[in-house]
Amino acid sequence: MINWLNYTRFLWLAATLLLALSFPVKADLIFASPPREGGGGGNTKADDIYDPLATYLSKVIGEKVVYENPGNWLNYQNKMRDDKYDIVFDGPHFIAWRIAHVQHEAIARMPGPLGFVLLARADDTEFNKIEDLIAQSFCGVPPPNLGTMAILDKFRNPVRQPVIKAIRGGIPQVFEAFMKGQCRTVALPTFFEKKLNDEQRKQIKVVFRSVPFPNQGFSVSKRIGERERTLLRQALTGTPDESVANLVKRFGKAGDHLVPTTNKEFDGFNNLLEGVIYGW
């Protein structure tokens, strides 16, 4: 004989389950940036910078934004290719790649352009132009660093491509390796020229200057609606929250502010990552 009370409870539970499955819980939005400040696991400089920013962006759009530390470049690359990130702050070649391949939209960037130089010692008569680097080597931050990729982009033929002497640690360490004679040429961002003293300037010469690149910035995925994109753009480029100011300070100078940007600014720069040995 049917127990109608239990049967009614069963139908109610089944209906509740079906209703829940029909309206799945919205996933958190994932915010990421390259693994430049340290790997995952908490207690890193990256977490100190990006966790507060994710909290702020959550308040701006009314949806939970979670910072995810990629830990290493391979993981960062794979998740970017698989379109796992919703908000990303990184270089123009990455932004351009996401625009071209996973329908991201650029919304804000650091002010001013980026540029890079190839330097050699002033008394080195064998290096005077970029072509002199064919089949030679240069010091640089390992790919996919933009400065290194900007140099490699001048050598699309693999047979002519120079060898990278990858220096870990950052730009100051790269320059130090060059000055110690570990390599005869070095790729550096143009802003680093301002950090050289008069004695250092006398010892070097500029062999090549890159085209100007748009500065690093933010792009958002197609999963973020137009209203939320507008709110994010306004929040990032308006009067800065402390979390935004800390990010700008990390990658710029005092008084800098993020500026609005569009996809058009990044046209073609994805080519630095495509169809090359050290690319994607």
C-alpha cells in the first residue's frame, strides 16, 4: 500500500532537485596575471597585489571575482588558451592574442607606450645594427617576455634567429649579466635607460629600438556583460581605489593612472606569439 506522505515528500524533493539543476549557481569570475611575483600557494607578492584588487572588482560589478595565481608560465599559457580567465592584467601581446582567439575586450591599460632596445658595448665594432645579431646570442628575460619577443620578431626565419641567454630574476639582473660580460648584447625596456649612470652610458650603445607597443593592461572575457565591462572600465580608470593604486605603483611611477583603451590599439601584436619558435 502506498505511503502517501512519503510519496509526497519524494515528489517535492525531486521537484526541488530539478529546479536547482535548471538554475545552476553562477561560477566565480577568475582574475589572473602572469607569474611574475612568485608561484602559487599564498603569501606571495602577487597575492598581496591582486587579492585586494579582486575584492574591489567584486564590489564594482556585484559578482564575486577571485584572483588565481597561475604558479608558472605553462599553466598560465594553457589556461589562457582554454579561455579559463575572465579578467586578466598583462602585456599587449597577450591581450592581442586573447582578442584574436578567445573574444576578449581590452578595457584599460597603463599610460604611455612600451619600447625596447638592444644594447651592445660601445667598443664592440661587430654589433651596430639588428642584422648583426643573426645566429648570435643576447641576454634577456626568458620568453614570452615582450622585450625578448620584440627582438626575436625581427628574425622570423628560424635559421637566422639569435640564441637567447635567458637570465632569471628580472631586468636589473639581465643588465648586470651583460655588464659582467656574460653576453655581448642585451634586450632591455627603454625605461631602464633612465636608471643608468653616466659611467654606464659611456660603455654602451643602442643597436636597435623597437616600435612602440601599447602598455600592459586589462582585458575581459565574453562572459562579462556590457554593463559590467563599463563599470570595470570606469572603476579602473577613475579615481583609483587603493588596490588599483598599488597595482599602478608596481608597474609604473607615482602619479600614474590607468587609461581607457580599445581592441584597436592592440591590432597585430598577437603575431609576436604566433608562428615563431618561442611563441604559442
